[in-house]
Amino acid sequence: MTPDPIAPHYAIAERHGRVKVKSTLEQQEAKRKEREKKLILYSNATQAALRKRDAGELDEEALDMTAQILTLNPDFASLWNLRREVFLHLGATRSQDEMRPLYMAELSFLESCLRISPKSYGTWYHRCWVMKHISEPDWTRELALCNRFLEIDERNFHCWDYRRFVTPSSLVSLTDELELTNNLITKNFSNYSSWHYRSKLLPQIHPDPLRLGRVTEEALLTELELVQNAFFTDPSDQSSWFYHRWLLGRADNPLSIRSLLVSVQGPSVCVSFSQPVKVQDDLILFLDGRPLMASWKTPEGKEKPSLIWVCDLPKGSVKRHGQHKFHVVFNDGEAEKECVLYPGQQQTWWCDSVTKEEIFRFDLSEGKSNILQHELKSCKELQELEPENKWCLLTIILLMRALDPLFYEKETLSYFDILKVVDPMRSGYYNDLCSKFQMENAILKMEYAEAHVIDLAKKGLTRLCHLDQLMLVTHMDLSYNHLRSLPADISMMRCIEVLECDNNEISQLQGVWNLTKLEELSLQYNKIQNVSDLKPLTSCPRLSVLRLQGNPVCEAADAQAELEAFLPNVETIQL
């Protein structure tokens, strides 16, 4: 019998009936060579496609070439741009009927790309572009496509965004879309995207006529009950807690002028708005009925939207013993206010009738107050069962803020203490949030007392907030807190005369620039290192008393002489 020439080799490859497995090193080398081969092909194809673009060859061959690459990498943004250029070029010489088959083929190609990469930004964006350019778009088909991809991944926010693009043009009603979110949430309370979509639909279906972007009270109460069921079912899931926080949110303030301040010293005019704005040439100042050339600037001197804008008046324009009427108009009358400076006055102001309580608190009806009280009680019961649930603790705090921030002030602080223990990794965030609430409470108390002095000492503050609400404050005490700097927003305090910041951790004073009325500044026991750190004080013309005891800058032998030379206009420097 003639021996089989293949048998010996076969015996080596398959001995004892088992196929020989390549070693790991052999596998890695084979994969490396395969990757290099694909990379060369990919690179060559990309260069060829870009050469066609440079040569102006925007034809169907360019579509074929880019399709090969995008099938491998749907996130190649430049090639999607090239495809759009090709479609626009072809569309310039072809009718809509001739272009329709190309666009339909593009939609099919896009769907295949989405199956490869369902969360490709470029692919979803390009699909929107195609639907805007195709004749007789089939929106029902697009809605069905959204349904298919959401069945695969109900949290695909790209698909949710595309669905919001599709629904206005399709026949589906907003109510049907809301019902869709009901079904998805019922299946899975953890579906964050469904909760988010719901927050976009409700203001359109049940718009509050008085609060832009919010919902009617009846709808709000229904939603509060729904979301309460969700977080009681799964207290550890964050989706329903975030939605609950949105429900408790306030509407955006409509644009208005909040206050107008005129100072003879300077002289200057200061305007505060309810929203950050960039005034440019849109804010016009009238003095005694005549328009005045005014150069507006932010208190910190930066070119950015700001709540407060200031302009210096020409010298001699304001007579100390005369009566003057000031009138400001913003954006062709969208907002305007006026005030009168009477003879002998050093300053005058006008303030909006909107109170700080309205700015910081909810406008609660009896029905809304009752259900929030019920929710607060339920959350406290849940917290007894889930004592370390951070979402429950934070929601209790927010509910107490919504109901009555001053009544629940001490209890709120105790819950913050618990929150920082159970979730120490976010203690910095909780400290900042607590600081915000502490400042709101202090501003409310100051308003009730009708005073221009605010005491924020020993509040544990780590940040300063709402300084635009303190434009008329003359004396502020920030001692014994945890502040590391005086932020730029302090420059909004146009009337501040005395500022106490002892026993903090302050090392920077960038916010003190151009405080034209500041007379006394106390920075004892902070972390001022160098004389140069005090440079912002050179812009405060009336500063006469500076206290620096307990700062590293005081340790130098010649500190007193150096400081007096650096700040020659300051009469008293205490080290």
C-alpha cells in the first residue's frame, strides 16, 4: 500500500484527534498583521476620498468611496461633511425626483451604520440633514426606526434626540409620546431618558401660563405622585430622584431690570438685571430726558454677560443741588426703569417690587403645599428605612426649602451634616449647596429687617452666592467661614463700605477690584502670602483701614514699610 504523503503532516497537525491550537504569541502576531493590513487599506481609501474632494470631484464615486470607510468607522466627521457636499453639488443640477433615490439609499446606508454604532453623533446628525433635504420625507418610517433602536437600548440619548426632531413633523401627538414614556417607565423606573423626555413634553402639553417652561399645578401634582411611586419602588436609582428635582425647580425669571442705582460720587449709574445680559449698545441712558453717551462695563471689567452693568457719568453732568431724572431703556423697551435724584442726595435707587422671597422660594398654593408636606413626611419615613440613601436625604432638604426655608433652617443644616457623613466623596458639593442656602436665608432675613447690613459670620460658608442681590449692602461680615478667595462677583456690591473677612482661608482678592466705596477691610488670620496678592486694593480709592494680623505676609521684617509703600492711600494698616 502506497503511503499517504499527507498523513505525516496531518499527524502533526491533529494528533490524538485534537487540533493543535496556536500559541498566544502566534495569535497576537497574526492579529497585528491583520490590523496593519486593514489600517493600510483604511488609510489609502481615506486619502483617495480626500483627494477627490480637493480635486472638486463631487460625484457618486465619492459616495461609494466614503461609504466603505464609514462602514468601518461611522464617527469620521470629515467624511460625513464630504457626503453632504456631494449631495448639495449633485442637487444643484438634478431635480428633486432625481435626487430622491439617492437620498433614500442614503437613509438605508445610515441605518446600516447605526447598527454598527448606535450612538454615533455623526450618523444621527447626518440623518437629520438628509430628512431636511429629501422630498416627501417619510416621518412615519423614521418614528418606526426610533422605536426599533429604543427597543435595543432604551437609554440611547442620540435616538431620543432624533425622536424629538422627528415628532413635530410626524402625525404622532405629544399626548401619545407622553403615553410612550408612561409605558417605558412602567417597564423600567430606571429609564432616565424616558424621564428626561417627559420633562420636555409636559411643558408643551400642560404649560403654566405664568411660568415659562413649567407645568400647571394639576399636572405637577400628578407627576409628583408618579415619581414618588418610582423612588419608593427603587430608592437607590437616581433617575426618578433627578426627575423629582426637576419638578421642584423654578421657572426662569423673565428678563427685567431689577434695580437702578445712581451715585453722585463718581458719578455713576448701575443697572441690575434678572438675567445675565450683554448690553453693548442696547442699554440707553437718559438724563433729564436727553440721551447720554454711556460706556457700559461689568463691575469686574470683563466682556461677558453679566447681571450688573455700570457706567461712569461725565463730570459736571450731575449737580449736587439740582434735581435729576434718570431713565434707562434696554433692547428697544424690552425693559426700562427710572428714578429721581433729589437736591442734596448722595445717591438714589429704584428696586423692583419682586421680593427676595419670590426669587428664592416657591409660590405655593394650598394644594401644592399639602402634597409637598405629604411628600416630606413620606421621604422622612423612607429615610428611616434607608438611613444612608443620599438621594432621599437631599430630596428632604429640597422639599423643606420649597416649603419654608426659614422655618426648616436648623433641620436643613442637620440633614446636610448627615448627608456629608453618608456620602463623603461629595462633601464639597454639599458644602457649596449648603452655603448657597445659608446665603439665601440671610438675604431673606435682611430684607425682612429692611437693613443694608448682612451678617454671614460663622455660617461654614465655602462659597458666596447671590451677590447681585446685595448691591445696596454697606456692611458685610464674612468672618469665621471657610472661604479661600473673594470672588469676582463681590464687585457687584456697589455700596459696600465695610467688609469683614477674618478667620477664613483667603489667599486671593481678585473680587475686590473697583469697589469704589470700600473704606474698611479686615482680613485677619487668613493666608495672604505676598504683598502683590493685595494688588486689587490699589483700585479702591476710599480704602483707609486694612487689618492683616495673622497672615503670612506679616512675617517679613520690612512688611509694614513695604505695605505702606504699596498702598500709600491707606491710612491705617494693622499687622
